[in-house]
Amino acid sequence: MNLHVVRSRALTGEVGVPGDKSITHRALLLGALSSSNVYIRNYLDSADCLATLGCLRALGVQIARRQAEVVVHGRGMHGWREPADVLDCIRSGTTMRLLSGLLAGQPFMSVLSGRAQLRARPMSRIIMPLQQMGAHISGRAANRLPPLCIQGSKLSGIHYRSPIASAQVSSSILLAGLYAEGITTIIEPERSRDHTVRMLRARGVPVAVEGASQSLVGPVASLDALDVCIPGDISSAAFFLVAGLLVPGSSLGLKSVGVNPTRTGLLDALQGMGVQIVLQNERDEGGEPVADILVHHQDLHGVTVGGSMIPRMIDEIPILALAATQAEGETIIRDVGELRVKETDRIATIVGVLRAMGARIEASEDSLIIQGPTPLHGAFINSEGDHRIAMMAAVAGLIAAGDTFVSHLERIQDSFPGFVPKLVALAPGAVQ
């Protein structure tokens, strides 16, 4: 699939974004461990979340999909069954890493694999701490890469200091801690997104948090069944938010978006660039803060971001880099080496795409340096099968002179089904 984009007139109106991907994964997994049926509304019906759903079904969990919700028939903490085949995580690193933590404490063997893109992503970051807990888990290439083979075993709590700030790593360890004897503690160099902590607490599991440290005491006998309505994904909203900032004359409202403070790094970075962002109708839904976001076209100036802000916006770095091409002065985005091991080497892909469109951008091993403002021009963009790069390029096409063609749109289904129709509706005549 290819997308043809030309410069757009003003974008106006309201946009709804799909349910949060991170929360959907966790709602499915915790629902499958719950003591009874769980109803999940506004779930993200994306390829990545369907990977988690498919793996749970292979583990004996009955899940019914309806138009706006799924019903998970919880089997309790010890009700999963040994899968008859390899668990296919497709391209979802979240599925593989979180499920590995839970499978480490099950009384059976399982194998997790996926497509070539996933089999190239590093798994030593979860294998090492899970092995320290007593898990029998191994991968290929010196235990760095999938497929992963897990023989469930008796686990013990650990005190683990992670070398990286990663919600997938911390969640994998905490979920294994549900089955471990004693205290499980994970300490990150910076605080990452805290959905797992919030959702465990809401289901009756006390989780202690102090700074970037998270702890729980296991084993946990049961999880309370809790129905949930998934808030809109701020990582998806980010593309329309930046489009509203960059396309002259635009004014957009983004409805019911999750504004968990461990996920709002992009909002802070944009405010540092001089942007005024308005949050309305702020409320709490199922332990997660939610709001409507209002944004309009504004001038931006350069900013330097890094450190503790990065884990709070790691998925939004591509669209932040695009915004920086239109900001006055220099923008430096530091400490983003984690992007090297995403669906693509995202640092290299961001640089390649934006340079092809005329941007002045340089990269080091873990940083991006962008000079602006720079007029962009259309180009033929190979998104390399990376959903966030494809969406960034589509938004860039809205402000570029000439024609922009973006390839491999099918990967957008991994996180934002419906992105293209929403973009077409906002920018009729500019997107085909």
C-alpha cells in the first residue's frame, strides 16, 4: 500500500484516536489472570494487540470480540494451559516481553516467536533478570534474540537494577513477581510508563513505588476482575497534534486522550518549544488520567531534551523530530539510543526520511540534531515497514511542497488502524 500526500489547507475539527496500545496489552493479560469475566471497551483492534489476544487464546483463555469491546473469560492465576504450538507474537515486542514474565512462573513449557522484524529485537534485557529469578528461559544468539523457550519454574523475588528505562522490561519483571516468592523490586535509571503499576493496584495488588523503584510481594493468589474503558492513545494522538501545530490555520481537538504523566513527555517538549496546549475535561477513568487536547497552528523554537523526559515520549521521537524541522533554531534530542532497536533503527530511518524531504538533520549514536525552520519538499518515502515512520512521513507531506509518496502503509495497522481514513477526512484533497 502507498499513500499520496500534497500540501494541505488548514486542518479543523475533532479527531478521535484509538485505544491506548500499552493499556490494551495489559488489560488483556491481566484480564486473563482475573478471577472472572472482564469487559474491555475501546480496546485497540491493532495487529500488535491481536498478537497478545491470539497468544492468550492459545493458552486456553476464551476471549470474545465484539464491535466496541472484548470479553475476557479470566482463568485465574493458575488456569492457563500449555500451548500446543509456538506462540506467535507477530511483530509485537510488548507481547513477547510481558508474556515471558508471566510464562516464567507457569507449570509448563512454551515457545514464543514472531516475524523476522521481531526476531531481530534484543531480549537479553528480560532474559537476564528472569533467569536471576529462577526462570528457565533461553533464546538464540547467546540468549539475545527470539525465539524464546521458557520452561516454567519456581521463582524467587529479586532486587534488580535495570541498565535501561523500559516499561516492557519493568513490566516483565513485575508480572513474573506475581508468581515469585518474596519481594520483587525493579529500579530503573529513569521512570518509565507506569500502566502496569496502576493496573495491578486497581486489581488488588499492592505495588510500592518510590522514585524509579517499583516493588511487590509475591506470590499473589488472585487478581480482582475489573472492567475497563481504554483511553485514547497519546502516541497515536501525537501525529494529529503535530499536524495541527504545523499546518497553517489549523485548529484541532483530540478527544478522550490518556494523559498519564509518564506518557506526556511530548507535551512537555512542545511546551518547551513555545507551544500552547490546552487540556479540557480532565478526568480519571479506571486509574488513568484522561483529557481532551486542543491545539492550533503556532510558531515553534528549538529546544534541547533528554534524560528523564525520553522514556516518557520514546514512541513520539519521530514526530517530535518533524516538528523540530519547522522550529526556529537548533533542536537537540539526546539519550534516544533505544530507538536503534525498535521496528527499524529509528534514528537512521528518521534521518533518512527527513533528509530526503530537505530537512537539516544529523545523528550520533544516541542523539538527533535538527536545524530549522527548513521548507520541506515532497519525496518518495520508504517507511521500512515501521508504522511510526510511515505516519510521520504522511504528516510531513501535509506541509511539503510537491508530491509525497509513502510506502508500506500496511504496518500502520500495528498501532493505529484507521489512521489513513482519519487523515483523509481531515485533509480532503491532500491525501489519496
